Amino acid sequence: MIGLLIVSHSARLAEGVQEFVGQIGGDQIPVVAAGGASDGSLGTSVERILAGLEQLRAADGILALVDLGSAVMSVETALEHFSGPPVQISNAPLVEGAYLAAVEASNAEATLDQVAAAALQARELMKVYE
Amino acid sequence: MTEVVLTVNNPVGLHARPAKVFVETVRAYKSTVTIQNLSRPQTKEVPVTAFNLLQIGVRQGHQIRLRASGEDAAEVIAALTKLVEENFGE
């Protein structure tokens, strides 16, 4: 079972994405929000990300989705202190990627690579039809 | 090969949660299932995946054509028909 880690500079944004995935039926898979700086202000926190990774320790693999590239460094720093299931940081857009990843991961046999590939498709998603 | 044409009536159409339920239903069967949004002529017949469902943009009132081929083709079409006719339990 693959877990999702939602990382954002805003705690509420991360929790919002977690709520969104949960509402569309993502409750079968673990989705952890790790947003905001350690004092809750705008920013990212290695401690919050590490705590999020720890919550997902039982997963077979973890896909980390971020809002902006600047959050990647915090995730990478946290990973240096984390020895658990394999983790991939996704290049997918945060919301759409989390959605597609959640649908893929709801298949318990899905691998981390499959979930990661599904999330990445979000980069081509069209929302408005000309 | 089994085929059916259905009208989608639930408010969200084949998006978000309904799309996920649709994909999970197909996943439970062996047959391969394709879908085409007859109400958007510019979209093609595509395999049922979450990404494809979002791309063909099935809205409330749109007509979809489902085709299944495989040993349980009739069963998966029946299951999907029930899902759509019951508005995905919404």
C-alpha cells in the first residue's frame, strides 16, 4: 500500500489537499499533511515533514507531493534522517497529482512507480475545453 | 465484446469521486473497458483510467459509450451500468 505525503508552505493548503483526497474516497490509503513552518507560519519544516514520513512508515512506499520546488529541499533534508520505505518526490502539480496518485494507490497492489507515474500524468490535465 | 450507451445524470458527471469509483469498478474485472464521450465528438474512445476520464470531461447529461472485451465483459458492463444509473450512490 502506497502512502502520500502532502508538503506545502501553507499548513492549511496541505490539510486542504489531504481533505480533498479523503473526500473523493482516498480514505483507503494513508495521506499525511506536512505543511507550514514549525511555528505554523508560511514555510516548510523539516521536523513536520519528518513527522509526516514517520506516520507513513508502515506503507510500502511513499510519494511526496509538493506545492513549489522550494519545498523539495526540505523534503530531501528530512529524508536524510528517515530510514523507512522508499520515498519519491513528485514533479506533479499538488492537487491534481494527489488526486491521480490516490486513485492509483487505492489499488493495494499498485507500486510506488505506478503511483508516481499516475501522479505525473496530472501535468497534462486539461480543465477547460476550447 | 459488450457495449452500452448511457446518459450520466449525477451532478458532478464522471469526475472526482464518481470517476474514482468507476475506475475501481473496472479494476475488479478482467475485461478491458473503453469509454467514449459521445457528447464531446472531439474526444476519442479511450481505456478507462482516472486521467482519461478527467480528459474526456463527462458532464451531467452527457452520453457515454462503454465497450468491454474479455471473459467477464457482460458482468463489468452490467456493473458500470448499475453504477451510472444509480448516480454513483450520490
